[in-house]
Amino acid sequence: MEHMYLSSLRRTGAQVVVLPPVVSQGELEWIARAYDGFLFTGGADVEPALYGEERIPQCGPIDSVRDAMELPLFRLALREEKPILAICRGFQVMNVVFGGSLFQDIPTQRPGSLDHSQVEKLHGLAHSVRVESGTRLHRAVRANALRVNTLHHQGIDRLGGGLVVSARSEDGLIEGIESLDHRYVVGVQWHPELLSGLRPQHQRIFDEFAAHCQ
């Protein structure tokens, strides 16, 4: 799905660089200073030890290389006040960086929730989210409700400090978050890059991010 992120960003006129795995502190500090903004994308589950929990059997595959790069880079980008857009795994990384925790498996730990892992509907609309007025997300999508896709089995449990909820699904699960203390740090749980080509509301999430990177 990487090309879909690239397409969504290129439609904004942005010049996009895909970073290789980097774990050197010096290189990460250079990257955080050098680029105008950062998109943290979807992917594997975050290591539960990073938010102080033991792994349960239903937790999915972990990408330790991405964990080792993305959490420090996120913190450095915050320090540099760089705009950040965080999607799916990136949204979960964001919450962990701000001190929050995750449901390792929604069906197991939050019984009665919607089916949030509807992978057969990559480019389709699976459920609605309620968008909070006055948030950056609301200003981007210009709507109080939004139909989204849903491709995740994890989600936010305890919200990180300094974050505000910008969207929730019909079952109350957090689907959008923003930082109160930084000029532009926004996360969404769904995959707008898979919808943005045909649905302007989802493209505007990338447009708003790119505008803050200029």
C-alpha cells in the first residue's frame, strides 16, 4: 500500500522521500531536522513492552526494526516542532509516544466492538466516525461524521497525555487524536490513503498536513 501514501501526498504537490530503516541516534536527529514533516504509516503491531504491558497471544506480528526507528524519530520530530500525520500503526505509535496504551486485540479485550478488521473492504466504507468540531481533523474533512474503511485489530485503550480525541467510531473506539501542545500533530486510525483518490474528504487530510509542512 506504500504507493497509495505516495499518491495521496503527491496530489498535494509535496516532494516525498521514503526513509529506509535507521536506528542511529545521530542519523535520526539529522532526519528530524532536515525534513519539513513526517508521515507515520500503517504496518505491524507495536511491541507491548513499549507501553508497559505483557504480550497476549492475540497480539499480532511485531516489527522491532520499525519500533526502534519510529518511536525515537517521532519524539525527535515533536522536539523539532515538525508537522506529523500518523495513520493506523502510526496513530498507535503516536499514542504510545505520548504515554498511552493500546488494546492488543480489540475482539479479545473489547468484546462487543464493531468488526474493525474488514480487510475485504480496503477501498470501501465500513463504518462511520463522529468527528469533533473545532479539531484539526474537523477543519480538514469539513464534516461532523465521516464514513471510513477499517483494517486494524488494535486500538487506543488509555489516551496519551496532552492528546485530544478528534473522532470516535460508532462503538466509542477512538479513531482520531491530536496534540494540544504542538502546532500540527494529527493521527487517524483508518487508511485515508486508500480512499483519497476518489473521496475528497479523505484527500483533504493529506492536503491539510502538506499545507503545514510548507
